[in-house]
Amino acid sequence: MKRYHTLLVLIAVLTFVSACEKVNFGEDGGITEKDTNNRPTGHVDSSDWSSDATWKKQELELFKSLKLDLNGTQQGGVQEISLFPNPVATVAQFSVRRPGSATRQAWVVVDRKYKVVQDYAEGPLNYSYQLDFSSLKKGETYRMYYVFYSGNTLYSKGHGDIRMAD
């Protein structure tokens, strides 16, 4: 009986800890710093604005409505993804210069607790978006997750970190 009780306590603790998992932005704040002309101005986070191999459960849940195997094989071809300026005062450009064969995209912006603060659940591919982040808290860092696809074919998925200017 004592083992059973210990096992139940361990399961409860692990469930609580995994539910409280926070976004790890990485070293030096985790953003790739860019000016208003998309030129690097400082720190570059090599994990930002590229392709992610696998996502955790919280990340997969952000796009469950797409009904895609997001940890399946990516067809690739999507390149030159960027967001600028970063840090962001109020408005930034999200840009994709080479979408490969993708025809649709989806993206969400989350806070450090994976709470969605903005989303573009799904829609036709557009090469550039002007995003209004004025409702986000100054000085905070957020993460944008994105998916590029056509029908049931996943072309690319990834993330980038965004810091709001003070």
C-alpha cells in the first residue's frame, strides 16, 4: 500500500511540474536583434526563425486545429523567415521571402507560460505581415510559433522570440 501511495504522489508531482513548464528563451534573452531594415544589430539566437525538428506537447497543442502531424517529416523549402525590428516598440514585420511549396500558414504568439496572446490560426500564405504588438507588456519576451503547410503536407515549423522594448 505504501508503494502505491508513493507512486500516486510521484505522478501528481510530475503532472504539476509539467503543467508549470515555461518557455525557455535561451541565453542572452533569446532574441535575434534586428533594426527596422531587418539588419542584425546585436545578439543572434540561432534557434530563432528557422525550422524546429520536434515540439513538446504544449507546442503541439497550439496548432491542434490544423490536424497535421507536426512532429512528422517536414518537406522543407521555407527560408528567410524574419521578424523586425526586434526588440519591438509596437509594430513589427513578419516576413517570409522563400515559402517553398507551402500555400498556407498559421502562427501564434505565447507568453512564457504558453498562454496565447495573439494568433493567426490558419490562412493563405502571405509573404509579409505587419503585426501590432501594442497590447503586449513592455520589457517582456514572447515566443512566436509558426507552421507552413499545404493541405496535409507540413513544409516547415519553427519559432522565434520577440522582446517588447521598454
